[in-house]
Amino acid sequence: MEVLKIATAGSVDDGKSTLIGRLLYDTKSLTTDKIEAIEKSSKQKGYDYLDFSLATDGLVAEREQGITIDVAHIYFSTAKKSYIIADTPGHVEYTRNMVTGASTSQVSIILIDARKGVIEQTYRHFFINNLLRVKEVIVAVNKMDLVDYSEEVYNKIKADFQALNSKSSFKEQNVSYIPLSAINGGNVADKSENMPWYTGQTVLEHLEALEPEDVFETGKVRFPVQTVIRPKTEEYHDFRGYAGKLYGNNIKVGDAVTVLPSLTESKVTNIHFFDQQFDEATAGSSITLELENDINVTRGDMIVKSNELPKIEKDINTTICWMDSKKLVPGAKYLVQHNTNRVLAKIESVKNVIATDYSGVTPATQLAINEIGEVNIKLSKALYFDAYNDNKSNGAFILIDAATNTTAGVGFIN
């Protein structure tokens, strides 16, 4: 079954958790005891409606304050697809959490309170989706029940967001607009009778209609080797396979390939998926490759098509979202984790801080927590990479503080 990863974004009290809870409820993905707990809690609080945000807000502080703090991953399925939703916080002090949630998502739902319209935080949420090249964005104009389901209010917000969209450099992005009322389910899974002027799809209909080509980017074949498989049993005495996840595009038996960093050339002779063999593997598959000749391949190496070599360099220019309370400064040393490869790195220079409201860049010499900026990095050995805009999987990395082993930042190679 096809799996679709979704990130939500929105300001405090825009209704992200309520929308997700309503989706779970309408797709019958909530257990009976969970529904009973929601009914009981809503009644205790004196609500005349079911508070579906309780279905997702797991932390006590989240339930008490009515805000989302941590990134929660929620799973549900319909007959057509399986979904993983990253419910991310919207406040500026949790920018790093939002980047984390959106970094692995193919679709983003940006919520806007119909009473407030497009605000500063909306700019930041859209900027991050541009930065991460999320191809499908749904602008959900929520709380339409609080503006009397006004088509005029919806059209004004849509026009304001289209003006914001014109600032985006990611032209392949598709932006859709849906007016809804998450609290009573209007246009979430079922059409709203209160908005007959809206003839488009509901949120669930839109998600169900998305095809893989709508949300997945294709690029050059990249196969980071995770492990070498040598069973050394009687049945598979001479078997040597290279296991990992395939990114970018398909690979076939007979394809000429090059192993990096050694630049050794070979051909694909077999493709294994569990106990089955295939002539071709599609991007996103976890597979084991057999090559024509026994060559030295280890974890951290990368197998690519011979006519699709990536860049191999020690100096990289990057865009980094900083996640650590300790500031990022020139001269600092970190570990760069790029796919299955980990190398020592030194921060050469911090060039600027990028404003997330599209107002431009400010020259800077350091990055503070939740700031995004342009950073030059020198590596102890060459990486084999692509620009993030050309290949997301092979253009992203994380910075690790070697002293604490914490993820200090996430980077995108320019």
C-alpha cells in the first residue's frame, strides 16, 4: 500500500491537532476507548463539541495549554493509502521541530485561522516548505464557522497567500486552497453544507487523489550502502550483496554502475527484495544489489550509475537550520552525517542569516538556535553529493556535536 507522509504547520490555536483528530475520527482510525476519553474530557471542560486535539497532543503541557510543543507522528489508513502525519508546532521558538517534521514529508498542510488571515508565521511556514522543496502544499483556511462561512473572507486569504506564493523560487510546487471547519468536520472528510460556494475537494479527497508523481521528486540514482551481506552458508557460500535504500530513480539488472569513493566500475547482476528477485527496483525500495565482480565495497560507500556521477568535494556551501542552544561559530568542529557516511567537519564561515519572511538576508558571523543561514564547511574527506535542489536525499545532512552526540543542525547543500 502506498504511504504518504504529511507535515502540518500553523500558528498557535489554528487547529492543527483538531484537524488531525477529525481526520482520524472520520476515517474510523480512533479506538473506542480513545473516543470515550475525548467525549469525557470535552464534557468535563464544558465544551458543546468534541475536542479532537486530545487525539494527538500527547504531552500533559500540550493538553493543559492547548498548544503543540513536540513533533508527534500519527498513523492512519484508508482503503487506498496509509498516512503518516507529523503534527509540528508552529511557534517561532520551535522552528527546528517544524523543519524536522517537514524534512521527510511529501505533503504539507498549512493552516490559517480565517479570523486572522495570512500572518507573519504563515510566511515562515511557507518558507520552510520552500526550503525543503515539499512539492504539494494544502492551504487549509480553518475556522470558517467563526466567520459565518464567508466566501469573501476565504477569497481575501487566498489572494493574500497567492501574493506570498509569488515570492517562492520553487516553481514546481503545487498549492491548493481548501476552506474548512475542523471542529465540526466541514470539508475535512465530508463536504460542508455550509459552504456550497466551494466546489473543490475535501482535505481527505485531495490526499487520496495524489499520485506518486505528484509528490515524489525524481533524480539521479543514489544507493548509499548500509551493510555488506555475506551469509557464508552452504547454500550461499560465495554470495556477496550490498544492502541499502534506493533514492532518486529506478535501477535495473545490467546497469553499468560506479562505486564511490573508489570509482570502481561494475554492473548490476541481481536485485533482491527479501527472498524475491527482480529485474528492476524503484526509488524508495530497500534492496540488496549483487555486482558483476567482487570489489571492495563497505558501509558508507555509494553506488551510482556510471553516467550519473555526483560531485566529489571537501568544501561545501550549505544552508543550515541551527538547532542547538550553543551558537554555530566559525572554527567549530562537528561530525557531518551524510547518508551512511560520517566525516569530521570544520565550520569555515557563517555568511548570513536568512529571514523566513522573504525579506532577504542579513550578514552574520554566527547562527543562534532556530536561525537559518548560509554556512561554508570544510570536510576532512570528500563527500559524494548533489545539490539539495537536484536530489533531496543526497543533498541533505545533519551536524552532530561530537562531545554530546546531539543533533546540532540540519543542512542542505547549495
